[in-house]
Amino acid sequence: MAVTVSVILVTHDRPASLSRAVRSVLAQSRPAAQVVIVNDGDHEVSPDLLDEIERSPSALRTVHQDRPCLPAARNAGLAAAEADVLLLLDDDHELPRDYLARLAGLYEADPEGAVDAISGLVVEPGRARPSRLWRTMMRAAGHLRWRPRRCVARSRPLPEALQGRLVATRYLTGGATSMRRAMARSIGYDEGLGGYALGEDREFSYRATRRFAIYQAPGLLMVHHGEPSQRPDDRTYGRMIVRNYLRLASRAIEEGCGKWVAVGWNLAGLALAHAAFAIGGRRRRYHWDVLCGMAAQAIAECGLRIAEFGWRVADLRASFNPQSAFRHTQSPRVLLLLSRFDSGGAERIALDLMGRLGERGAAVGAAAMYGGGQWSDRFARAAAFCCDGLARGRWDAWSIARTARLIHRERVDAVVIVDAVKNAMLAGMWGAALSGRAVRLLLWCHACPGHQLSGRMGGFVGRLRRTAGRLDRIVCVAAWQRRELERLGVAGEKMTVISNGVDLERFGRRHDEDARTGALRTRRELGLPQEAFVLVQVANYWPEKDPAWLLDAMAMVTGGGEVCSAAVGRPQTANDQEAADASAGKAHGKPSVGFQHGTHLHLALVGRGMDSPAVKQAIAARGLEDAVTPAGYRDDVPAWLGAADAFVLASAHETQSLAAMEAMAAGLPVIVADIPGFGDLVEHERTGLKCRPGDADDLADCIRRLAGDRQLCGRLAAAARDVAQDWDVRLAADRWLAVLGDAGIPARD
């Protein structure tokens, strides 16, 4: 499969360098699909240069940044690029003629998408070699190296065609970085590293290596002419060294207190080197100004830390004042503590519940242990108070102090820890203990304790047994989950069950216009085939929700996109079909398009990661490109459900699937696996169909039955819709208020 490449050039008032870099891109033996020029300088890009690009086979896009900031300019370039692979260049780089061809060849040798980013090497032929003493002092300053422990590339097998050509790395060379577009969309440069942005490549690399497989290609070389950068004056540069080193360590490294020892060693070594050369070097003035800037910023940082520590001590002392402790506010104040504000089922339930509890007089806030989640803006808008990023790293002990400060400042009455994540439980329990308030602790447990899970859940159950004494309530989402936890030794008297809630107004509403016309219009807007029996699966791409099982069933059922002749159901007459259509439309209150047997079958995969290269490769391997739409993450899930004829969820394990509940509330017949997580939701042959987990043949038979029997679809959907009325999120909010009252939080007007 051919790979297209977008070249992103970031420039700042260096027209001659930019012209040389652009001409090296246009001279490539394999043309770039797109050239993106991001200009954050005061001078416009030469019109002659732009005309030259427009005459080439490459598409042109220019972006102007008002703020001179290299990370912001690179983020703008990544957002504007549209090709499969994005190559970041500085304007003083020059590419060999075959560079893009060799780079694209590396990505094309990896059709499974195992390689997320590739960094080339940079040669600087005109750069003067530093003195031996300076090199020795720099090596000493960097002797204690700090870097992320987790490196995805070292744990992921490299394709055979790339072995010996790529080397796993934790660092992407600045100005020679390439990455897949999916990676660029999910991670960006830190715009807090302003100005010249010393260390922006290292900060980006250290965050990327924990989630993506990044490699270095030793044979991929480009020339760096090393022209004067747009660096500020030397004293500002010295300040930037200290500030950016500290920011880099606090945001991109997770190794705890040891990293600060390494950072202190690095900065002390740099300061000593500049001090030595300020006394006896050739560029004494430069080294002296850099040293002064470093010292000034170090003093400022120390002052800030001392002031923050003093404020915390004073605030902690005030929190133990009996006159201020547990002062009741007008409404109960509840804090939901999550791992991250991501687009998952538990997060969506939390958002709905926050709004409904707010309608009932409670002030509900939200906090995430780790910042940068996909739904951070949503939580910020919905919460009465919000904090995104209590922890700066995986083992950040200060997250407990930040949690205690948040609980005390916001006068929180109850902390609800969403799921038994280790760091969230530690921060929630110890933060509540140190806040000086009589805070109630509740655990909202979404985790599945079933035998289907791997050994990592043993740690979850053990942690729950050890901490149950500190918790006031453990709220389970399903009765079977409570029974399993009791069997595993968790205190049953502290557990209660509150089922997940569904926003029936959003998922169960009816359109006033003709239902059939509305469904066809929605399909046209979403790019779904008009005359097809459409199945939809809503699930994020996790190992337990790998769509391979479902795709195997689709391959068995379809032949070029049509339902196979093995579909259940006798040939229907026109009267039979008309009666079935009327029954189905009346039964489940959603568009009934009236499909005939043998018509096309189509599957839509909705969810984060369902549009990844691995999923698309799996679809292509089964020849299902015309029968499956990998939609990926979507905000308009009700529209996809409204355009579908049935819902399927091929999941190996679930605690209580919110996606299946929403589909049933929307009036869809459902197909799910016969696992404990669906035991309380779906009754086989009455509210849906169940198949054996992992059995593609059984799943294919269920799909054939629904696609071939419209009356069955209508009967199952009507029963599912009736059952879903008990899952109203407003009822869940009332149950939560009752639980908070039982835990000692009185409801207030």
C-alpha cells in the first residue's frame, strides 16, 4: 500500500534558508503529497517560492502564526497536514534527493502499523568542533541521565522487513522527525515551552515513547546547515535552560524523586561549565551572560517553591481550625476522581450523572489524575469545579497534597473514586485524610472481576480487600459484579448496586418527520449505504474488544457485501413484507427502512481506535472494504444508532456495557456475547440475541437471523426498549443521592 508524505517546514524570518529547504523538497525523486509552510515571523514567504511549489506535483498549504513559538508552529503544521506520514523539517535543513522515497519505503514495509514514528540523523558539515574541555564537561553534566522507563518500541516486535534498518529509541531528532498522522493527532508539542523552546523535541519524545513505537533509521541522513537561530539574548537563553529543564522533568518524566537528583546534577554541571569558560574561554561574555540568566531563574524557581510550601503549611494549619472544619455549604459538594478525562463509558456516565445531580441540588466537581484527556473540555464545562492533572507523573507523591488542597479549598463533602485505579485510590484516600475535613469516601467500581481477565485484576481485588475498611461505600454497577467481589472476599456489607444510567431523552427520542425519510437522510450524511441492512458496533479499541472476531463473522455472512443464502427466513410475499415493516416500525419506534432478504449488509465500527491502520488492515485482509466502515471516534453516537438496523458488540468481557444499554434505549435489536456482563441486561430471544464468546460461526448465525427476519428485529427491539425505561439516568441520580445520604451526606435544599 503506497504511503503519502506531507512535509512540514517551520520558518522564522530566514528566507534564504527556507528557499534552499523547499527546493530540496521539490527535487525529490518521489514527490511529497503536500508541502505545509508554517511562518511565525514578521516577513511573508516569498511569492516566487510559493509559485514554484504550486507548479510542482505537491499540494501547498501555508499557515501564519501570530505568536513566535516553535512548539505552537509545529502543532499548527501537524494539524494542517493531510497525508499518511508527516515529516517535520526546520528551514535550515536540506534533504538528499532520495530522502522521501527511502522514508516512505520504511513505512510501506510496515503494513500492520507497528512503527509509529521514524527519526533520521542530521549531519552538520560546517559546524566547528567544540574544544575537548567543553566536550568533557558536557559529558560529565549529562552523566546522570533521566529518561522514561517505558519504551513501547522495545516491547513491540519489529516487522521482519525492517529488522536491521531501524533501531528502537526514546528520542526523536529535532527537525528530522516523521510520524504517522494518527500519532500526530493524539499528541502534540508542549506550547508552554515558549520562545526558542529549548528541549521541545526531547519533551515530545519522552511523552511519545510511553504510548507509541518510535525508531531511528541510521541510514536516513539529512544536512543541517546550522545557521543562526532565532534564539533570544544570552541571559534570556540562560533563564530558558533552567525553566525548560524543570518543566521537561515535571511533565515528561515519571520516575519520581530520582529524576530531580539527575536534573540538579545536569544544571549544576552546565553552570560549572559556563562558569569555567566565563573565566578563561574565548567567548567569555556569552558564557557569563548565560550563567547569570541561569542563576536568576534558579533563584526565582526556589522562591516560588518556598512560597508554595509556606502557603501549603499555612493552609493545612487553617484546615485543622475547628471553626472552619466541615463547614456545611448550601448544597452537598461531591468530587469525582478519575484517572483521565478520556472518551470511555465510565467517563460518559460520569458526565451524565454530574448534570443530573446538579439538577437535584448537588455541586459535583471532577478531577483527573493525569491531564490531557480527550474530554477535558467537556468535564470543565459540566463540573462545578474541575482540576485536570493532579499528578505530574506516574509516581508523583505531590498528587496527594494537590488532592488534599483541592478537597479543602472546594469544601468537598464526599469523594467518589471512579474505578479502583491504584494512584487515584491513593490520592483520594490520603488526600481526604490530610485535607482536615470529615470527607466521606466512596468507590464507584466499574472493573470486571470475572475469570476472563488477566492476572492484573488480582492486584485490583487485593487492593479492594485491603482498603475496604477506609471506604464508606463501594458502588457496583451490576449485581453479578457484587456477587463476584463478595466471593473473592470483599466486604459485602459496604457494597451496593447502582446500574449505569442512560439519557433517554438523547437516545430514545422520536423524530416528528417520517422515520424512514429521516433514517435515509442520516445515512446519507454519515456516508452509509442507503439500501442496506446496517449493523453498528460502538466500542473503543481495547484488546478485549478486538474487532477481529466480528470481522470474521462478517466475512462468513457476506459475499461481496450481500447476505449469504444461508440466512434464516422463508421467502416473503409482498403482504408479509408490508406487515413485517409496519410491525417493526411500530414496535421499536425508530426508522424502519423495509429491507428485503438478500440485500446488502453493512457494518459500522464506531469508537476510539476503530479507524487505526491495524483495523483497516484487518478489514482489507478479509476483503470487507465495501462492507465495513471504520468510523473511529465520533461525538454523534445517537445519529449512528438512529441510522442502524441492529447493534452488535463482540466483546470478550464487560461489567455492564453502556453502549449496549444506549442501543437498546434507541430501539435497536442487539447481538452480544453470552458472558456474565450481559446476564442482567440482555435476555436471549426476548430482548436480544446471545452468541458464544469468540465463536465467529455462532455470531454469524445471529447476524443472519436478524438480517433475514424483520419481525424478529421488531420483537426484540420492542422488548429492549421497554426494559431500557428502567435505566433512566435520572433514576440513577436519585439512587446516588440516597447512597450519599446513607454515607452521612445529608441532602440539602
